[in-house]
Amino acid sequence: MNELRAERLQVMVSPEELAALDDFRFKHRMPTRAAAVRELLKLGLSGVGTDAAAGVKSSDYGVFNRGPEGHTQVEDAPEGK
């Protein structure tokens, strides 16, 4: 397959998401992370689509459930506040 790949896509992932991607890549003997991402994208697009409603944030589409705080790191607040 000799396709022109003229667009670059950068995606931030959590350590758990990266581990899941690498596990998929090595299990399927894929040469690169990019190849694994393209295969997963192809599989996802061939499956059931999502219903993106207004007001949905990018962090709502993570691989692992992050809870109400999304992917942010929250510092511990002093007790009583």
C-alpha cells in the first residue's frame, strides 16, 4: 500500500492508554505505534459510531474512565476546605 500521508496528527495519551496501544502493537506484531493507531482507527471506524452531542469535551472520549476530573491531575486540598 503506497498511500500519500501528508497530514500529521498529534494525540496526547495517558500512560495507561500508551500501554494499551503498545500491548496491541506487540500482540499483533505491528512495526510502529503509528501502524497500530491506524489499524485501531480503521477498526473503530468500521464499528459502531459515537453520537457526539453538543458540549461533549475531548476528554470524554478517553480509552479509560477518568471520572469527573477528566485527564487532569488534581492536587490534594487541605482538609476542611
